[in-house]
Amino acid sequence: MSYPQDLPIITASVPLLDPPAWAVLQRHLFATLDASVRPFLDRYVNPDGTLIWGDTLPGRDGADDFYESSYNWPLLYLLGGGDHLLPLSIRQWEAITRQVSEFKPVPQVVNEYERGYDWFHQGESNLYFYFLCQADPTRREHRERAERFAGLYLNDDPNAPNYDATHRIIRAAHNGSLGPRWGFTDDPEPTYNWGPAMRRYGLPFNNVPGISHYDDLEDPALARRMGDAMQERMGRGDVAGNMCATGLVANAAILSGDSRYRDWVIEYTEAWASRAAANNGIIPDNVGLSGQVGEYVGGRWYGGLYGWTWPHGFYSVGMSALVASSSAALLTGDMGHLDLARNQIDRTFELGSVRDYDESAMTIPEHWVGQRVGLKAAGKTQSFLVPHRHDDNGWFDYQPLAAMYPTALWATSMARHDWDRIERLRIVENYDWNLVVPFRSKEDAGHEPPWVRFLAGANPTYPEQILRESLAMVHWRLDRIRNDRADLAKVNIHHWQQHNPVITEALVQLTLGAPSPVYNGGLLHAPIRHFDAKRRRPGLPEDVAALVTSADEDEITVELINLNPVETREMILQAGGFSEHRFETAHATHSEWSESYPGAPMSSPIAPGVSEAAHRVNGTHVGVRLPPSTRVTIRLRMSRYVNRPTYDLPAMGG
């Protein structure tokens, strides 16, 4: 194997005398994850790749849950998972797409895309497709689909007029391959019935006559009245959640290079930034078809579907702002676009206060496992909480401000002032951020606090701890699969995602120096990526472990270890997840064995001295050759956002 002629090459020379635990555990996790998909397939999947299920899915909800069953399998592949994962991931995506296209009474997907639903859920299912495009950008079907799907929001399809360019709005909260899907339900007599799962979120509107409490919806007449209100107020116009559509269009821009996709992302993101600026920095969550904020909710800036009032508030609005602002920043290199997300985080933080954690009625307490366990370990009950929701009575629903928001912001800019936002949150939270709590959230995220402390140099055992935690969670899920006796024709549609054994959070953090992507449709923003030069594919080579130990706006440090005792591994490092950055210089550790060590017996190896050698790179890629049982630490100085982002694979010779 020979690298491309003009590629700078760093050859590791530091001997691996004492393999660190994190490296051994990391490769063990890769192997365990590679094997874990087979028990899942055997239990939950038909031979053609469809999930074991009936053929009926009433209503508009549910397509996302089918894709979420294996959404991160292509992510595992592009990190360095087994070769079998790519064709398997493609098969699963295409099979699930066929399956949800055939549901009765109404198919959830038409022309391979969601026929019309909210972007809180569309973003979740689209993560699968984005990872496929990034993992295999040369596949013709991926590019064709990426452009066709994005075109639904550029009005390329005359049957799907989703976008109003005059008012810069997506025309309905539910939208997709058949255009605006008016209303929140297809029922000609819309009803919002009482249900135990939704009770904790309360009423969508607290100003509907005769309805003052959620339990009032047990009265069919009042449930019908609320349904009419939701159909009228939420059934038309744009909502903040639609900002997640920028991820879909940005994906097409990266894959195709067509500037009109970039232009749309900028236009739509700037439209929401303008509305936020006119509302004291807070994103309004609804816009009427005339372009007026609050058109269908009495002039209020709150009350839109998946907005500030119902059901999740900041949890969903904050994710939408991050997807849009980071997509625009990536495509332009202008970090000013991040102000849209910065302002939501800052304004929410300013509204926070120290409260009794156990006394605060939280609507999504399952998302705060780390904070709850951390407080208990510290013997404390007081914690910094922020309001997540707003209605006519003001701000309410006080919960923790998840560290994933400022961390995702920093991961895009890596600016010092965005890192300071993370630190500001850490200081006011009343528990030890070094603590690694065993849990796995739906977002495959939540361990940002101990990870950023590791990057700060304050939590040196984090890599080993999070890898052990991840392995435990994989084995726990495999045990649940083995002991699952449920009737798969009757299970809840979340059943598969709750048994998906593939867990990638630790690998993304440690190998790429990045947090998990924003779950409701974010792209994989990372300072570096790895490629296997011999196998000519994305991801770490076999037997190679990687650990990003520090990262900031100008420099990233990564340690690479070849655990194979007899074979050389060859890889390529890329500046940025999308080749958007440029490496300027690389400083790599270097050592040489001397011919003899006076007084040292041959059975007692003595580590040689290690120095640092400088390499001029001035490019997007650098090769790294790892002879058997060697390691190297590389400090890479970089210029950020100097290239057009692309999924194109680097030239790998051969």
C-alpha cells in the first residue's frame, strides 16, 4: 500500500510497552458492538429487513420509531465498525422505508420520505439517512435521495409546495413529501383525548373555554373542543421546530456541492434569527401564513406545535435552533449564525434559579439521570434549574439545563466564549461533573459533563470509565434481547429503539473529539475524522485506538495506538467532519530505540526517550503509519472553516 504521493506522512515510532486500559477497552467495545447487531436482527427483524410488526399504524405518528431501531448503525461503521455494518445499514433503511410506505390505513412514507409530520420527529428519523450519506457518499442512490428530499423544501416538486419564499416560511407544522399536511390530525372531527402518556405535559392551550386542567379532557365534548382549537391554531403556518429541516437541506449541500441548498439554509435560518431579534432575542415558536408571528394564537409568540408552551419547550426549541445555526455556520464558515442558538441558551440560563430538585415537577425527568444521581451522591437536593416552557401565566416547568446544548454549540465553533458557557453552567450546578453515571438516553448522549472535564484536564480517568459504562450498557441490552418474550405484533413502537444494542456516544467523544449529534436532526460536527487507508473506507483501522485529549479553536491533540503486535496499520486523519478545516502543522511524538541499555537485562524493557517532531501539512489530510505495537501523539494546528464542506472521501492511494 502506498499513500498518495503528495500526502504528508507521520510514522509512529514510540513503542507500545504498556497498552493503556482505554485503548484495550475501546477496541473491545468496537468488537462487542460489531457482534451485537446479530442478536437484535434475529429477534426483531424479518429476513427482508423489515421489523416484525403488523401492517397498521393509525394516525400520523410512528415512522420515526421504525428508523430509530437502527439509526446509529451507519454511524458505528463510519467510526470504524465492521465492514458488514454498511450493507446491513443500507438494507435496513431501505426495508424500513418500504415497510412504512405500506402501512394502513394511510402510509407514513410516500416516495421514500415522510408524507407529512412535525420536524421534532422527522429530525429523529433523518439522522439515519444523514449517517448513511456520510458513511457512503459515493453511492448514487444516496445522492439522488438527498437532493430529492431537500428539494421538497425548495419546491422542486410541484406536488409538495412546502416553502413560501416570499415570507420565508415552511407553510405548515406537518409537512413532507406531499407538501403541507394541514391540521394536527386527519380526522374530520379533531379530538384531543385524555391519555396517561401525555398527561404530564398538561394542556396544549390553557385558554380554551371550559378547560382548565388536563383531566377535563376525559369529557368527550371538551376533548373535541380542544381538538378544534389545536386544528385551528396549530394546523397552519410555520413553527420553530421546522428549523430542523435545515439539516436535511445542508446534507444535500454537503453531498452535492450545489449552492442553492446552502442559500436556502442561510435564508431560512436568517428568517428565524430576524424573528428572534424582534422578540427580545427569544425565538417565537409560530408564524402565520401571512408571515406574522402569533397570527393564529392571538398575537402570542408562544403556542406553536412543539414550541415554548407544549409539550417540551426549550428541550425541542433549543435543539431546533442548534440544528439551524450550526448548519448555516458549517456551510458559510460564519460563526455569527450561532448567535441564534447562543441567545436561546443565554436567555434560558438567565431565567434559571437554584431550587429544590425533588420538589420541582418536571415533565421529562428521565432525561436528567446524571444530575439526579450526581446530586444524590453529593448529598444535596438544591440544583440550578431553568424554565423550559411558557404560557399565559409566564415561565414554568423548571428542569436542568442539559449540558448537551452549550456543548453542541462549542463543538461547532470551539470558541473560548462558547466553552465559557459550558463552564458557567458547571459552576452553578450543584454536583461533581467528573462523575460518570451509567445510563443510556434516547439521544445516546448525556455524558457531556464528565467528557468536557476530561478535555479540560480535570478528569483523567474518564475514557476508561465511559468505555466500561458503554460495555455494561451493551451487555445489559443484549440480556434484555435474550430475555424478551413480548409479542412483537403488539409491542409499543418504541420497543426496538429501547433494545437497540448499538451505543456510540463514547466512541464519538473519544475518537472524534465531538459530542453526539443533536438528536432531532443535527449533523456530525467534529474537529477530525479517521479513514482506513488500506481498506479504503471511513473509520479507524482494525486494532487502532484513538483518543482526542484536547481541542480548541486552533489545535487538537489525538493519541493513536496500534495494538496489533505483527501488522502495520495505515490511516488518514481529516481536518473536520466534512473536510471543512485545514491542518497547518503537526507535532508528533518520536523516539528511537538505542542499541543497548547498559545494565538493563533483556527481559526488562526500558522506555526510550520521547521527543516531538514537527511536520508541515498545509492541507486537509495527513497520513499516519502505525507499525506493530506503536503509538503516537499528534498535536495538529488548524485553520477552521476554510474549505467547502463535503462528504468526499480522501484519496487513499492503492
